[in-house]
Amino acid sequence: MRILHVFRSPVGGLFRHVRDLARGQSALGHTIGLFCDSSTGGSGASELLEATKPYCASGITAAPIARLPAPSDIAAISACRKIAIEGRFDIVHGHGAKGGLIARVVGCKLGVPSFYSPHGGSMHYNWKSPDGAIFLTTEKILGRMGSGFIFVCDFERRIFESKIGIAGKPFIVAHNGLWPEEFVTVQPALDATDLLFVGEVRHLKGIDLLFEAIRSLKSKRPLTLTVVGDGAEQEHYKALANGMGLTGAVRFAGRIPIRQALALGRLMIVPSRNESFPYVVLETTSASVPIIATNVGGIPEMLPVDNLCQPTAEDIAASITIACLDPLARSKATVLSNGLRERFSAETMARMISDFYATFPRCELVHPGEPLS
């Protein structure tokens, strides 16, 4: 198959998912192309896109794609349609709200199967808010288009079905996965802090809840934290840490590769208020690093109940206390890693999704005897 993956921003877990699909589907013999936004991600995105090129025989194209609905969407759809025609793609797979919009419109115009993976996005909104009503109404209208849905976890499928509806279309749940070489134990650095957070620095990720948990334990058990990641709200959280009296306890390391980041703390904390199926949980567990995560989104599909807590400062603090007193925490993390290897495989994910595509009749855009160039 000739598969075009469409998404907006080349950052975060969604981008990791697309890169894994490109690698896995290319290994299965499919021809892959990518279409994404040219204005986000910076040098880090450029490096990752460059590293993905060997798996994208039909190339990687970047063009301006707005985050919110905008008149420029017409130009983005037109550019994607042109790429789909020139590349003779017979599958278009959209990721995230904007990628899903573009992919399904292009698929409809060309008469080729198109698929949508929400990756959270609009599902973080609710019908009662003005913005939520707009986003969810748009999702509901677009739900009538496209061939089917591909969800990265069962939680995402349930939320999408309850808020928006599947519209009677076929779907599969294909969990994110890791590659065999990622299952390597990471030892903490000599100057590792007690706790570690890795992710985008914003309200949804619950960093303020983690700060409050650390402050509440200050008199009983002074703790240190490394925050790895960046975002528009980073300066706000630096000021918040200072205002809470955590200046010496919290250090901000910026955005660095995950394997390096995992050595900077002894216990990973994922304090999110909401999530879909975060890669950081898989990546942490595969490295045999102890982890505590909030019981939200698809996280319970990855971790046992002993590793979960509620998204409150009080429960996060209680779970940290228990984990820090556990002398067998690291050996338990290794056992968890071994079980994860069997359950979450990037190769399995790519094969499942490719097999799902293959159940749909495809429009042959390449006529017999025609050259591809």
C-alpha cells in the first residue's frame, strides 16, 4: 500500500506514534509519505523528521497548518490533496483533530480510504464550554466522513464514542508500542533527583499538583525534582515553584532525549489531570525506572493499580511516600518492564493498523504501466 500520514505538529506522543508507524509499515513493504505543519517543533522536530526520512520513500512534506480552525485550512487541504495525487497514495491516515480533518476531506475528494486517530485532542473538551461545543460539533460532522477509526487505547475509544459517536463505522484499538532496543535498563545518574517529570509543561499535565505534593512533604521528607520538557507555560511554572518555596528543590532541564532524561531522577511521576495513552509511561517502564502515574485516560491499560494514584496533590504525595520507602522498587520496575515487552510492541501496532487498512477496497490511483515520477 501507498500510505500518507497527515498530522499537524511534529512534537509529542502523536509525532512519536507517526514515526513508529512509518518505520513499522515501511518494514512491512508499504510506501510511506508524511504531511505536517512547517511552523512548529523547531530544530528538534527537524532532526526527528530527518531521522524518519529512511522510512518515507514517498517523502516528507511540510506546509503551514493552523492549530485552530482558520481560512488557511483550505490551502492546507489543497496542498495535501496535491501530494496525495502526485504520490498516488491509496490510503490517507489523519492523526489529531486537524490531521483528521485534512485527511478525511482529501480522502473524500479522491475517493480513497481515509482513517482518523484522535490522539486526545478534541476529546479533552466538553459540550458545556463554548470552545468544546465548537470542536465537538466539528468532530461529529467529520465523523460522517472517512472509512474508519483507529484508537491508541480503549479509553480513547470509549470517550470518543460517548462524546462524539462512531457513526457506525469500523474501528480498531491498536496500542502504542516500543521497539526491542528500547528495553534497556537506565541507571540513575549520581546527581539524580528524587523525582522526575517528563512532558510538556502545561496545566493539563498536573505539574502544579506535583509541586503541591512536594511542598506538603517538605517537613517530613524533603524531596528534589527534575522537570524535563518545555512549553509556553514554562516561565509560569518556574515562578510557581519559587512562590511555593521550592526554588532549591526543583530544577528545569528543558527538552532532552528521553533516554538521557530517565537518568535524571529515581522515581518518575506522571501527575496528569487527563491523558490518552502517553508514551512516557511506556518509555519509563521499559527502562526499569520506578513510576507513579495518575489513574486517568489509558494509563490503567499499561500500569497495575499499585502504580496508580488519583490526580490530587494529597494522593500523589501519599503514593510518593510509599514508593520512596520501598526497597524493592527498582526490582519491581524490572518485572513490570519484562511484562510490558510482550504486551506493547511497535511492530505489532504497525501490523494491526496495516491489516485494518487492507480490509477496505482501495482506489487504484496508479494506472498499469504508468511511471511513479
